[in-house]
Amino acid sequence: MAAVATCGTGAGSTGSMVAAGGKNNVTSFQRRGPRASGSDSSYSRLVSIAGTRPSVRNGQLLVSTGLPALDQLLGGGLAVGTVLLIEEDKYNIYSSLLFKYFLAEGIINGHTLLVASAKEDPADILQELPAPLLDDNVKKDFDEDACNHKTAESNIKMKIAWRYQLLPKMEAGPVSSSRFGHYYDASKKMPQELIEASKWHGFFSPEKSSSTLNIEPCSLTHGYIKLLQFIQNIIYEEGFDGSNPQKKQKNILRIGIQNLGSPLWGDDICCTENGNSHSLTKFLYVLRGLLRTSLSACMITMPTHLIQNKAIISRVTNLSDTVVGLESFIGSERETNPLYKDYHGLIHIRQIPRLNNLIYDVSDVKDLAFKLKKKLFTIEGWRGRSFPNLKI
């Protein structure tokens, strides 16, 4: 049996947008024919879901990654039905933080969570989620960070003023569908009442090790099979696939998979040069097929720095929709290099999806660095370029 933990239903109101127009205002661009019966068929495609917005590029439904700066770098957010791969930093410090931001954003918006890990119990992961920041606290933290930064005072004031214009008001509880993207305090934990009011499912891999299952040669590992079955059951049983529509209101399923490909999942891809690449790539192929036809979005963290075979990394990248790499300065020469003294690592936007196409986009912004100062995680340009609108 899969380890499932369900705690009520998440709060968060949804709205609907219906195109207004007179009955007789029919143009040549409108479909002529009898009006469909029932309220669902009249505007089912225009129903708004909490914590989502349509992409200005292609109309694809987007959710926030939990980091407004990263949303901007990815073209507005993470597209529903896609996979975001986070290449872990060596000590899995900052990638773990991004993973928690993604889950925290789901709780704030009342989304259903599915947390899978072979290292930590999902219930323990939820207890470590960062707390949402109030509007006043966000401005105060930006002020403190700006005062500590060694730049001209006049330039600092101009940048801070611009940041304030871009910051939405922050709330501590679940919000309406008009809100997109929030800011979080990495030094504080999310209030327990918000976690208890949310709906989530947990998959803890070690609890499945005792069960028996016949596995064909060159097929998926036991942990991958059980995880795919678990994800598929949640998608179909709770109506995220559309074949069994959700009864009360439409919602998003946020799937977070931690340390995929590590030996803890029963995969040897990081232990040998060749590894069981077929198992990992097949898992990603099947997972992406499940996501494409569902109201779900997935974030995966993977220790790609441990994979010796570059060809395997290339295949994993091609099977992911969006790829973001984190390069920490801890333990490297850059940690003491004066050029990088104000930062904790580099962030690489390796791949941005171009849906329904055989090719992908690459971000034009290359020189990006990140740092964690007190409460806020920030992304900036490190070669004399600043991105004040990329503050998180």
C-alpha cells in the first residue's frame, strides 16, 4: 500500500470568466449552431483555477514555481501538464529550497499536493516549508538587503522603488485565483494550520521495499513502478485527468519528486558509468504522458552531477520540458573568488519548453547568480548586470 496522508481540503476560491456579448451579435468568426445545454459546456474552457493564469505567449495555463523571479525567467511560470527538472547542487541545499517553495505555493493556493521521496518522509518535508511573507515584511527585507549591498546609494533607491512597483500584496493564508506567485521567508516555517487545512498525498519509497513485484529485465525499477502507479491512481481517482471531472471545483495537482535517479530509488545510474538509464528514461517518458492530459504540474530534483555518462544526461534533458541547473560555490574555488563574493552560486536556465513542437527554447539571459540572504532567495546578474525585477 502506498503511503498516503490526506488532511482535509485546501482553501482558495475560484472564479469564472465568461465572454460577454449580446445574443444577436454573431459574426463570421463565431461558430453557428444550437447552443449547448448545461452550464459546464457553455464556458468550461474559461473557468479560472486558483493560482493559475494563461500564458501571454501561447495561452497555456501556468502555475507559479513559488519563486516569482524564476517564473519570469521561464516565460511567466510553469505550464500545466509539464515537467520541471531541477539539477541539484552538490550538497542539495538550494535545490531542496526550490523544491519547498514549489510545494508551499501549492498550499497557499489550495492546490492538491503529491510529495514523493526516497530520503525524507513527505510529512516531514511539509513541516519544513517556508512561511509566506506579508507585504510589510517583504519591503522591510528588501530594504535591509539593499543597505548591505555595496553599490551607489542613488542606484539602490531607484532599484528599490522599481521593486516595490512589481511586488503584489502578500497574504498569510490561501488566496483567490487573481493572485499569482508569492514571496516566502526561508527563516520561518509555514503555520501548522495552513498545512492541516491542505490536501496532500505522500509517497515514501522505503515503505515499499518489503512488497514483492515481478519486474521484467530492462524494465522499470520497483520504486519507479510503484510511484507511477501511485501518481496514476491519484490523477484518475480525483478527476485531474478530465475523464472523471472534479465535482466541486477544478483544481491543480502539484507533484514534487525528490532526488530522482539516486541510489535510494533503487537506480544505479549514479553508481556506474552506464547505469540503468533505460529505467530512468522510461519513467520520465511515462510520467510526461500522464501529465500531458491532466491538470497537474511536476517538479523533479535530480543529482545530475553524479551521473558520469553525458549521453544519459542528454536523454534525461530531452524527456523533461523545463530544465534549471543550480551550481553552488560551496567547496569550490569560486567560494573565495572576489568576483563571486556577493553570491552563493550560479543558476542556469538550460531549457524552456515550446509545447507541441519538436524543439525547445533557450533563455537569452545567461549570467545569472543566486544568493540566500537572511530570509530571501534572490536571483541577479553577476557580470555587472542587475535584475531588480528578479528579486524573490
